[in-house]
Amino acid sequence: MALFLLFISINIALFNLPVRGQETRETFLADKLIVYVNSPWCSYEALRKNIELAEVTIEPSPANILIEISEETKEGSHFFEIKFTGEKEFREKNYRTRLVLPLNSAPDLIEQGLIRTIKLGLVPYAARTPSGSRLKIKLAEEVKPTAVVDPWNFWVYSLSANSFLNGQKSFSYNSLYGNFSANRVTPEWKIRLALSANYYRDSYDYEGTTLVSTSHGGNFRALVAKSLGEHWSLGAFASLSSSTYQNQKFAGSISPAIEYNIFPYSESTKRQLRITYSLDLGPSFYREETIFDKTKQFLVKGNLSATLELKKKWGTISTSLAGSNFFHDLSKYRIEFNNDLSVRLFRGFSVNIYGGYSRIHDLISIAKAGASWEDVLLMRKQLATSYSYYVSVGISYSFGSIFSNVVNPRFGSGGGTSISISY
């Protein structure tokens, strides 16, 4: 009888012990992980496709885990800091981790490394959800580091050409446009090259009279910039252009430039305050004599700008103020103000405001002979003005699923439905 009672007592005790590896409903902090990642190095599609243990959202408001990634370059390596911030059920459960990669790592390898680090960082959170019981931990075999070999040497090329033909019995319009660009961007260097050309032709027939109007132009622009640490950059612009609209037969310039960012460049995904100064030097040759009795001249122009960019949970804002003037005549100047603001009022709904104003006193290439009425109506020649402005106000609303983990690139990306109204 004593042995029987002991056996019953042991079974009752074992029955009341929690089974190892199982958790009661009360120990779960959340039903699932909802993650928002703020990073320019990881595409939204790649995150949704590869992070299976969480739902990746396009907005921060529904997330219970916010992830921010900052980058710093030093000692020949990328130092990525990944910050996990708990929200809602995981509030005050925060921590940071770091990923170090070689400086010449390809963008896709950086993205893969960051996603792998994010997945590891989410494991402690996922363990406090019902999906935690399905997690498996496996130690991968050691992989020896190898140098990244990029056959393109980080160059990205783009080539485009467009044509448009439109007409009826008494009217025809033709346009041609072509563009070529080559870009190479690394943490230490930025090189951008762009070449474009355009041609427009209008033809009108009215009461036996045919009026033909044409315009054309071309432009080449280049930028080479070198990083000088977390706050300074040194660079140079170069440009060549020709335009019937601006009365330019040929214009060229070389522009050394320097930039200072008040905030470290590693925080550029959250905030920037850049102050830039450049000096343009080069000749201009005009198609017609200008209102200042010039057919050619060598120009020196200074440019100073300040740009503030902020990205917050409530939206984004970008504001810039720029000024320039010609050194041969300080009364020839221009001041420009531009502002882009997008405010998120609630999930999926944003108010967008774009606007700008320019004070213009530097139109030195306007033709002395003036413009005919057809040039004015068809905007084939630049006209004298002392100001210009633009304003755009609109709302946008997106709704539908923000949690689907299926990535299908056919017919473009994106999901849900959006409504946009502008005035």
C-alpha cells in the first residue's frame, strides 16, 4: 500500500510539472511578430521573402518591433549597427547588435548579411510568441571568407530612348529623347555620368499657311565625389550643354565643390543637414546676340545651398535653400527655396505638400531679338522673368494587406489599392 501511494504521488507531481519546451498562453507576449525595418540596404521584397518568423510591414505604426540600421566606414570595413526597439507588447525590450563586412562587399552580399543578422536578432522575440515552438537552431558549417569579385567593378549603366508621334489633318507633333547614364557608388567614392539629348517639332496648317517650329538640345553632366569622413565630402562637377530654348550654342563648366553634413553621414537614413558650396567656371557661346550685347563670354558663378532631410514615424520632410551669383556682375543672382512634406495622419493616409519659389535675376542668355508669338505660345524660347513658383497639394490613401509574405514580381511590385488626389 505504501509503494502504491508513493507511485500515485510521483505521477501527480509529474502531471503538474510543465512539459519542457511548451509554454502556457499567459507566457506569450504577442500572437506574432510584426516588424518594420528602416534601411536603404535591404529591399522590402527581400525582407518579406526571407524573414519567415515575422510579418514585415511597410509602415511603422502596426509594428511591435522597430529595426533601424546605421552604417559607419572605418579601418577598411563596413560597420553596421542594428538597433531593435520593442513596441506595444515588447515595449522596453530593446538591444543592439553589429555586423562587420569588408569595404568592397557587393550590395547583394550586404543585404544578405543584414537579413541574416536581423533574423538572429528576432529569435528572442519570436520565442515569446506561439511560433516559438516551431523554431529550430542549427549551426552552419564554417565558411571561409572570400574576396568579392564584381565583373562590373560596381558600375551600373542605364540606356533609354523615347519617341512620341501625334497628329491630325492640320497638326502634327514629334519628339525624340535619349539618355545614357553610368554610375559607380561605393562608401568612399561616388561617380555619376549622364548624357541626354532631345528634339521637338510642331507643324500647323491653317488656311493654306504652314507653320513649323522646332527645338533641340543636349546635355552632359558628371560628378566625382570623395568621402572625407563622417561629415565632409570633396567633389567636382562638369557639364556641357546646348539648347535652342536657352539660346546656347555651347556652354561648358568645371565646378569644384565641398560639402559639410552637420549630422554624421551614417545617420543619413534618418536625418541630414548638408551645406554645399561650388564654383562654376567655363565659357558660354550664344546662338543669337543677347540682351547684354554678348555672343560669347567666360563666366564664373558661385553656388551655396543648405538642405535639411528628416525621416520620422509621422512622415518625411525635405527643405532646401540655394543661392547663386555671377562674379562679373553681382546683381545677377538667383535664390531658390524648395520644400517637400509628407505627413502620415493615420495608417495608409498621408497629406503631401510640395512647393518652391525662385527669385530670378540671372537670365543673361536671352536673345536680344526677342521671341515671336509662336515661340511664346509653344515655349520654344526662354522669356525674361523675375520669379517662378510651383505648388502641389494632395492626399494619398493606401489600403489592403500589409502583411502578405508572398513576393511576386510579375507586372511590377506593390500591393493594395491607392487613391491620390492633387490640386
